[in-house]
Amino acid sequence: MSTRITQVNVWHATGEVSRGATIIIRDGVFVLGGAEPDEAFEHDIDGDGRWLIPGLIDSHMHIWGVRSSNPANWVVDPLGIRPFRAVADLEKVLRAGFTTVREAGGVMGPSIRDAIEEGAILGPRVVPAYLGLSSTGGHGDCHSLPIEWVRDRPYMATVCDGTTEIRKAVRTVLREGGEWVKVWASGAIALSDNDAPDQLHFSVDELRVLCEEAHALGLRVGAHVEFPSAIEACLEAGIDVIEHGFILDETTISSILEHDVPIVTTMALLRRYLRWVGPEITEAQREMARELLPRIMDSARRAHEAGVMLAMGSDSFAEPLTPFGANAEEMLALSEAGIPVEDCLRAATINGAKVMGREQQLGSIEEGKLGDCVLLGRISPLDDLMQVADPENIALVIKGGVPVAGHSMA
Ligand SMILES: [Zn+2]
């Protein structure tokens, strides 16, 4: 099965740009050497001077199938409705050009991944964490709910304390099909009624055991962590990816570089809090986001300038607060923070692949990589990020060489 796209300008995510190129995807992978004599193409697409970029990667989102950001509604929702909503959410994400998503803590991740892989439903490649790890009272433990509700119906986290429970929770991630370990290592700025971003929720010793166990099983560790002191503790313990990493001082940036750990930024989420009118976000939370957002954007810019690798995460988890399909807003937030457009595109492609350790297969248009790409309009995304960020401009989404979404399929 082969697909050919002719007459395209290609941003490869390698530093290379090709003009008027022909791209071939044979048996699901890019073949840049040209067609075989008499090769027949199942999909022969006239690119017509449009731009082609690698399939986008959202490095931090959740697949929960919920329609409220209030945890009380999550536990009273019938369990059966969630997968159906999640399927609808993931279709929107795919239509927006995201061919891979890293699920950052959710019970459904592995099952949805498998359903997509077997072709039962349409969606991006899912790289799930399965249930993340939270301490009792930590950010993944819903404080506003009765404790037995959270324990009996885990949707995002396994609540665990002490090294024995931590080891068991990590092993369970592997058993249930998770591909990385998510830990809520600290509290958070928003959506938290009972925790704060400068609180470390596991001891360094606990985090060290968590990393040791995960690494022994071949799993990377991504830590929800937002403020410098907690970030330092996570680096010391050996985590592999900083999720959010909102506030960074110079010492923290140096430590991050020293440990060679990437940050998955999630700034667009805070912008949504500012725009949101409704009971889901309290005035105090909105005020905190308003005060911190300029510092957060400044932190991302300084980290980028110092050479820290940034990947983008939408942190989408519940419509309507975080609309699925608007994932690329995080690229716009990075741009607004002062990060050059090409690096914003890298954050949504090759850097996402590196965060997952999948850069041999994903994240760029290169010989032998999986044939995931997105056909845009005729204006270069390097000149205007909206060419990528506005789903209206997504002409065709190709996953593994197969056209799966986009307005030119209508
Ligand atoms: Zn998240």
C-alpha cells in the first residue's frame, strides 16, 4: 500500500525544507528516494504547492471522557459514557493534525490505544501513562470527594504512599499497558482546592524508588511539577521529563540542563482559565493564573534560550473548559512567550517524539519513519503559525500513510 504526495513544500522538522517535493509513504513509512518504476499508488495526492509538515504531537493531554472540570461530576457519570466521549474527543484531536498524543494519566489510555491500533475507532497514536501516581492528598487525589470514591473509582491516579505501594503502582502501570509513569510530584497552581505548587508530595526517597522501579521496567517518568524547589527534588530523584515546569529560576534552569531533561509546557491551559467564565474556576484560581502567567511565559523563554528542550502539551482534559481539537493553542502560547516559530513547530513534532523516546519512528519527515504528516495551505507555517494552529487550515491528515481526516476529505 503506497501513498504519494506530489508538489509539496516540506518542513521536515530536521532543519531541512524541500520545495516542490514528492513524498512517498510505502507500507506506512516514509520513502524519500522516489517511486519504483510502474509503482501504483492507492492514494495519489496532488499537493498543489501546499505545505506538508510532520504529524503533530501533543505531549500532555488526558483521555477521560468527562464533560466537566468538576471532579464531583466525574464520579457520578455513568462509566459507560466515557469511552464514547473519548472517541469523539480524539477524532477532533486527529482532525486538528495531531497524529500522536501522550496521555498523561488516565485509566482508559491503554484500551483506547489498542482500539485505535486495531482499527476499531479512528484516533491518533496514543502513548498512555495509564493511572499516574499520587500521594494521599496529592494533586491526583481528588480532595473535594469522599476518600472511598476516589479509591474505588480511580480515573487518573493510583493513590499510594511509601516505597512498597509506589513499587506496586509502578508495576501495575506496566501490567495494564502503560508506556510511561506519570507522577504528581507536587501540588498545582489551579484546579486544586487543597494543594500548592511549592509542596512536594512525595519525599525525594520515594521519588527515587519510583524512578528506580520505572527505569528497571523500561519506563520513563514524567513528573507533574511546577515550582523550582519541587523541580530540583525531582531532578535529584532521577525523573526523565518535567510536566508543566511553570516557574524557573536560573539555578533550576542550570540543573535542568545538567540533567538533560525536557519540559512539556502547558501554558495555554492557564490562558483558558483567564478567559473562562464559570464556577469551574474560582476567582482566586483565576487571580493566581493572571499573576503568574507572565512569569511562566518568561520562564519558558529563558529555558529555551538556555538550551532546554521544550515540547508542547495542551493538558486538554474536559470540554468545554479545554476544547479538544484546540490542542495547537499551546504552540501559540509558546510563540507569545517569545519562542521562534520554527522552535514552536519543533515543540509540537520532533521534541514530542524525543520526550517519549520515539524519535526513531516519529516527529519528522525522514526516510524510514512512520508516515504521519499534515497537509496545510499554501502559506508557510514558518511565516504564520495559524496555518497549523487553526484546524480550518488542516487540509489533510495522514497517519501511517493513510489519509484519515482533514477538510479536503469531505
Ligand atoms: Zn495534565
